[in-house]
Amino acid sequence: MSKEEAAEILSIGGRDVRITNPSKPYFSRRTKLTKLELVRYYLSVAEGALNGIRDRPVVLKRFVDGAEAQPFYQKRAPEKRPEWLRTTTLSFPSGRTAEEVVVDDAAGLAWIVNLGCIELHPHAVRAGDLLHPDELRVDLDPGPGVPWGDVRLVAMEVRQLLHELGLVGWAKTSGSRGMHVNVRIEPRWTFSEVRRAAIALSREIERRVPTIATSKWWKEERHGVFLDYNQNAKDRTTCSAYSVRPLPDARVSTPLRWDEIPDCDPADFTVLTVPERFAEIGDPHAAMNDAVGTLDKLLEFAARDEASGLPDAPWPPHYQKMDGEAPRVAPSRAKGATPKAAPKREKMPLIVVANSPDKEAALAGLERWKAKYPEAAKLLAVDDVLVDSMRGRSSTWTRIRLNLRHVPEEERPPQETPDPDDDPTRAWREAIKAGAKDTP
């Protein structure tokens, strides 16, 4: 039996935190990271990460054998824990209770990461009031094959709606394929009321962009980007700001400024890049607690929907049946029912203006297009410029497309040869195509 590795003792804010098996591999595929390196990542962004979890009960999602192994959820705080680590007792829809960890400082953050908490999963309440959330969570979850550009478009629609309602949204990448928009709210509504407001928001976004957004719970009815209102149900948690996700590139759920969204790529934000970004620009969500809003208008939307005959939307399967809830059965399985076809996806007037392995060269090509077509360029909204990081077998390149939806049809510039037009995958794709034609 090999001798157990000596623990590393870190002094953090005057407290000693013991990191056991510090060189244990936590990521071992594309990105190589040990447990200690993951702890040091979180300490480098601690101010931002704590903004998302401080004073909140936290579910411990523990990857004790690293990101490539199966995790388990631990709601109850470990019996052996530092005296300075707070806990609070939550009750759940099942009627059970659990004493959960509350993290207040960088030492507590390092302590839970040592337990294998690669991701951070706080509840939407503060420890002082466990019945009234202070956060509305908008979770944008793209279905299979839905492009990242559609996620960004829906996020911008969410921002606009929130603005109309007098609310401030704070966007971040989910760390995977989606995006989260969080809203600080006054802690005076119950979980059911906050969820009701989230349903109203989801349905309103679906009305505004029905071809790319859906509020439908059942997967057979979904298309495009699903606005998961049930993330606001009691006992649900989502990855908070600066959480590392168990993907091969150690991707991070990263807070963004709204002006970054039109050309951001979630793959750009990893354990290896986010600390430098944080050191340079700080936390884009630092002022979130200063922008507290009210749900009154969203709840007015909910009342309007209910008056028009819309029932409560389905709850997660392990929740008890709620008053006013529609039948909790997939439409295709309902007696005598047939599934509804998803709305026909409107074809957007997209043109490609640049392809290049050099992002700066592609952006320069965009500026040349704008100079060539200044009248059309004036009509482009921020989210009409789609800057995509494209991936081939062994290379990446930047593709820039423009959505001409706001340009009158008769005034839309035609699709021309992109400038530049250097797609590094074109040669092998054409070779594959030629080979297929030659195959008898």
C-alpha cells in the first residue's frame, strides 16, 4: 500500500485549511489539474465566487475522484468540520430537513473545494430568511443541435424584457452550452411565487421569439432554447458564478458584461483563462446586490396568463401535485391526445462576412463590410452580429455572420465572398465530398 500523501496547509484570512492529497488529479484529459491547483483557482477568483454563494446554504456536489468520475450530492454538512464554518437548517418539499454548509469567506470556499466540490451549488435564499428567495434565476438551456447564437439572442430578449419591467439582469455563461441570467429581488415572495413569476417571464419570451425560445416543460414539445422556470422551485440549485464545470477543458461559469455577449464564446472561459480575466477587469457582477427589484409586474403577467386560461406549468417529477397544475404527463402519453408539432422555425436572413483563423482579421473584415454598406450597418442591433468560434478536426477559426432581420428586404446586401475567406476545414471537407462522389 502506498504511503498517503502529506496534506498541504494553506493559511487563508488567518485560518488554516488542510488540503488532503493535494496532487490528486482532478482533471486529467484535455486540461491537467490537481486538487491543489483547483483550490488555488478558486482562491484567485474568491471575491467573485463568494458574491454568488456568501450567506447562502450550499449543496455539496462532491467529485471525490475527480471531474471524470461520478459525483454525489451531499445536502447535510459533514460532522467533522471547522468550528468557524457556519451551517443552517433547511426543510424540503419531502418534509425532511438538513443542516447545510454556509460559506462566508475564502477559507470556507477552499474547505468545500477540498471535499471535491468542483462546482458551487448555492440555494436562492440567504441564511437569515430561508423561505423567501432574493434571486430570480433565468436558466437558458439549448436543446441538441441548437446553436450558441440562438442562446445569445434569447439572452438579449430576456435583458430587454427585464429592462421594461424595471429589473436588472446579470448574465453569465452556464459553463456548458447555456447561459444564466440572475436577477436580485426583494426577499418578500415565497418560492412558489418566484417560480410563478419565472413561468410568466418564460412564456413572455416565448411569445416574443417563438421560433427560438420555448417555455414547454416536456422535451417532446420543446425546440430551440428552453427557459427552465423550475430552477426557481424550492430545493433547486444551479451552478453559481465562477463555478468550474466537469468538462475536459475545465470550463467556468463566467459572469459577463452585456456588451460582451454578442461575440462571446463559452469555450474561452476556463480555469486557465478566467483568473487573468478576473485580475484585469474584476467581477462584472460586483454591483448585483445594489440592483434589487420587484416581481410585481411579472406577477401581473402571471395573473393575466391564468385569467386567459393558461394553467400552472408542470413541476419537477419528485414534487407533490400542486393546485392548478396541468396533468403531469407527457402530451404524447395523455389519453386521447396527440403531440403538437413544434412551431416552424423561421429562416433568419443570415449572411457570412468573414472566415479566418485570426479573430482580429475576421473582425477587420466585419469593419470593411460595415464601411461598404453603411446604411445597412446602422440598422444592425448588437445581437445581429454573430461571432462564432468554429471547430474543425484539429483547428479553429472565427466566422462572422450578420442577421439582416432589421434591414428591409429590398435593401439587404447580398451574400458575397467573405472577406477574408480562410476556412481551414474547407479543403478536407471538399476532399471528403469528392471521395464520396467517387465511391461506387
